[in-house]
Amino acid sequence: MAVKTLEVRPLQAPNPTSAVDFGVEIYNADLENLSEADFQTIRNALYHSHVVVLKNQASLSAKAQFELTKRFDPTSESYGHGKTLDAKRSVLHPDLKTIPHQPQVQVIGNGLYDEYEGLKNIKLVHPHHKTFHKVAIPEEDDLDFTRFYRWHIDAALYALNPPKVTSLIAIKVPAGRRQTLRYDDGTGEEMDVPLGTTAFVSGQNMYNILSEEDQEFVRNAKVEYAPHPYIWMSPAKSRSDGLGMVSEGTELPLSDLPPVDESAIKILPMCWKNPVTGNLALQIHPSAIKAIHLPNGEVMTDLKEVRDLVHRLQRPAISPKYVYPHDWEEGDCVLFNNQGVLHSVVGAFSPEEQRLFRQCNLASSEGVEGPDGKLY
């Protein structure tokens, strides 16, 4: 049988006003038997384009998905969030289920399933903004309108290094319906999106559109993340644009967290360097931040000031023209540069609407590279 050559195409812009300049589709990839040459093509595409949609992968096994993800970081082993998933108080706990025979791969989605990949009688619930946002869209508008649930990087941000790559494959996708995504932040901005889209923005663009003064600041500042951040933030609520938390003093005190290892607290550069292109991306998980280490050596600890500053830096890049909302088709396997994009769950489902996805990311075997070339 003739070996098909990989076909790489730029992603189509979601609308005529879009300024999205990242992402590719790749056809003809045999991910169960991936040659080194084809892997290098995919890897090169990932670090130049940040989001890679591998088409027609409906039969991809969980094992091959794990092996593909691991190939970007061969000495990585553990799931990117470590044991965070098992913590009942974590904001991540309800969203993920682990495949028994491939524990690095998670199942996410919406609906009831008798059996899938060894999991029996599972109920999946798509994250809904009303469980996380301070103010929710009124119930009567719920199925027509939606929000960005939480802009984030896939990372434990405590003890473990941020994963290099996340893979996400669509097994079952709800058909047809679209929603209007509202920012509800006073700007009046909104977007038309497919039901259950995953939204992506480029951290490289987030950096590039800053003023020169802000670029200099983010190149030299660092972010300190809370210990056990997804438990720490669990009583707090998000802004309506999904970009960080409202400051009301509701975060858990350190005495209410699991034991804290001071050496495991993550202090990371605001900008991370692309390992292939050398370009900088503004990569901050806005919900998990606790302090900012300023370029002059001082530490900003007022949580509201910290969050307001980060929101000011990040908000321009989540404007509608910069957002790529992927219109999922069954069999799409999306790889994204987790150290170069932010992404968000989107969508409000009715109970009977079914969505079934698998995701995999692995805590990196090394730290992230900062603008100074050092690993953190």
C-alpha cells in the first residue's frame, strides 16, 4: 500500500474580521504507525503554528494518543496535573475521568455512557460557567448564550512542570447548534461560536500586541502561583470573560490547604521562549496567580492589584478577532503548544446533548525557558 504524504493546510479564519494567524490542519497522518519524518513535520508545524488539527483520527487508540503526546517530551511520564484530579476540593475534580488501561489519558464531555474504554456507567458533565463565574447568564438565555469558562494553561503549577503539548481528540461531537458567546465585561463584545468549541489564543500574539513598555515589563517580571492552586481558588469566582478571578478574599488560607512544600511553589517568567522559533509568548494562568515578582526585585502581593495588572496585559489578546474557536468534527485530534497558547472550554449543553473527548498531557521533564534562556 502506498504511503500517503502529509498534507498541511492553514486553518480557515473563523470569520472575515478575524486576525487569527496561527493553526494548521494536517491530513493523511497515520498516528498508530507514525514515522520519524512525519513526526518531525507535525512537531515543526506545532511550534510554528501552535495549534495542529490532525484530521480523520476517529480510530486512534488511547495508547497511540499517549505515545504521540509523549513523543514531544520522551522522558515525561506523569499526567500534567499530577494528583490534583483526586482532590475533592479542586476546581478540576468534576471535569475529568481517567482511562483505566491508559491512566495518562482522560475522558471529558457531556452525557451518560454505559461503557467507554473500560469506564462503566459514566456521567460526563461539560463545565458550565455558572459553577465558576461570579455572575452567570440568566437561566432563560442559557442555551442560546455562553461564555469562556476559564482561560488557562494545562498545568499543575505546583511541584510539576507545565506540559509541553496537550492532545485532544473528538470521539463524539454534538451537531448543528451554535451559540453566542458573551464577554459581559462592559465592552459589549461577543462572538458566534459552535456548540462546545474549544477556544484558543496565541501567547505570542498576546506579547506582540503589547506596548514596548509593557513588553519590557513582561520580559523581566515573574509570576508566583499559589500552592495547590486549584484547591486554593476553589471558593473564589471568576470574571465574566473567564480571564482570572474576582478578588473578594475568599481564597482558602494556607492552613486549609494540603501540606505545602515551599520548594514546590512555582515562580515562572511571564514570557516563555518557543524552543524552535525563539519567539516569546506571554504565558500566565490568570486564575492561579498569587503574586508578581517585579523587575526591580520587589514583590507585588496585593491580590487584587496582581489580578488587575495581569488582566490588563492579557485582555487585549482575547478580543474576538484574535480568538480561534475550533469547530470540532468527530475524528479531529488537536495538538496544541501548551507553552505557547491559552485555551478555554466554551458552551452550555442540555443534558441529552452528548460530547465525548479524550485528552492527554504530561508534566514536562524540564522547566519552561524564559527570555533569558534559563529554565524555570
